[in-house]
Amino acid sequence: MRIIFMGTPDFAVPTLRAMLDAGHEVAAVYSQPPRAAGRGMALRKSPVHLTAEQAGLTVLTPVSLKGKADEECFRALNADVAVVAAYGLILPKRILDGTRHGAFNLHASLLPRWRGAAPINRAIMAGDKETGVSIMRIAEGLDSGPVCLQQHVTIGSDETAGALHDALAAKGAALMVKALAKLERGVLACQPQPDAGVAYADKLDPAETRIDWSLAARDVHNLIRGLSPFPGAWFEADLTGKTERIRALRATLAPGQAAPGTVLDDRLTVACGEGAVRLTEVQRAGKKPLPAEEFLRGVELRAGMTLG
């Protein structure tokens, strides 16, 4: 099929590659414009933009898709279908109607649960045992279009958002190829989403990232792994005579009880409002992530100390 691909971050790259491997013709790739990043604030192309250029594909980076010229450019590509994966722009109806078969989106949840911007993080932060990927025909509204295919994925007890992201990206790519094959044969059936079970995955707020040790250990554990590796849950500790912000990247549930925030042993087990968590990977500001045992060799963080 002749496809317009629309995506921006790492999550979308496997889908673009899978479509090329399956023999589809990618007429053009739409991605978010290059953004200033890094210490020098140089313009940086998105992962999809770089992948598309390496494959010799035409890349378009409009700031929006609302203008008449944008619509005409889109329609002139004469595509069978648009495939969307974490693109980052709302598609106006004139764009949705700009291909023969419309537009289909890869979403990283089992819709209608976790519509919106941060479905992977929210699933883990909520303690969900299962999530998945959905192929949805895009309609006006936030991730509310009819669902065509889904695949379920179990969330591991200590699995981080980063690990789940990679697993869902791979499974979603394969599922999109399957959906396109069905669409090409005229047998892709899409069902309206039920009203029951709708949940919204709101964009992550920086205010959510600070660890509250008074919460139950399971909630602290879910926060840490749901925000790892980015933006990262954090706490404060008095190290080498000054207070530092430490990111907690990995943890596991552990036995123990004391005042919330109390360090319980020499393995970085920390008491919570109920139970405890053992931090297994942490990161000081400006430093690389370290296993807890290596981190503890360079700081004095004894049992009985309290973390902020």
C-alpha cells in the first residue's frame, strides 16, 4: 500500500521500519519539527525524522496541519492510508479524509483505558497488571475512534516504563503491519469503544515526580518504576554535608517498618507509610545511573538516616 507515516519519538521508529520491511511504499514521513536540545541548544531532529532520512524518505515537519496548503500537500501525496504513531499533532478532519482509507493510530494501551498522552507511565503508576497496544481508526476526539486490533501484554512486577515502552513499540509495529494486511484485503473490522472502562492518561506533571515516603510501599514502588527512566522519581538526601536530589530509577518491594523515609539497612531499603522499598538503581544529579551497592560505596547513607 502507499502510506503516509506520521510519528516523532523512539516509540514510532519500529512501526516505520516494519512497514518498510513489509514492502509498503512510504510516500512521505511527517514528524515534529527539529527542537533545540542539549547544552548548546542546537536544533535536533526527532528519532523518526533521522530514521526516515536514513531510509531515503521524504520528511515533512509542519508546525500544524490546519492550513489549506497543508491539506493540499497531504492530499497530493495520493496515499491509500495514513499511519500514525505518537506524532504529537491533532489531525483535522480534512487531513483524516485526505487518503483513500483514512488514518490509523497505534496507541500504547488497551483502549478505552488510558486514552491520552502518557498511557505507559499511567498504567504502571496505577499498578495495572496488564496493558497492551491498540490499532484504532482515528476519529475526531481524544483516542476515541473505533478499535480494529489489540494485543495484551503482561506488566512485570518490577518492570519500568522504559522496558514496557520498548516491548509495546515492538508489538505495536507487528500489529500495525497485520492491520494493514487486513485493510488491503478489505477484512479489517473496527468496533466502537465501549463507554465503560474509559480512563485518561494525563500528561505527567513535574509535581508528581517527588517521592512521598508516607505512601504505601506499593504506591512508591509503582511511582518509581512508572517514571523510570524519564522524568524519574526523586527524593532528597544529605550527602557529604549538603542536600542533594537523587533520582530513583529501579526498586523492589521489601520487608520492614519504621518512620516513613527512614533508611533501614546498608542495602538502601527505605521505610514507607506501609512496608518498605529497596532502591536498586539511583542517579545523582549530573552523574550516570548506578546500582545501589555501587552508589553506596561513595556516600555515607547509614541505617537510621532519614530521606527527604
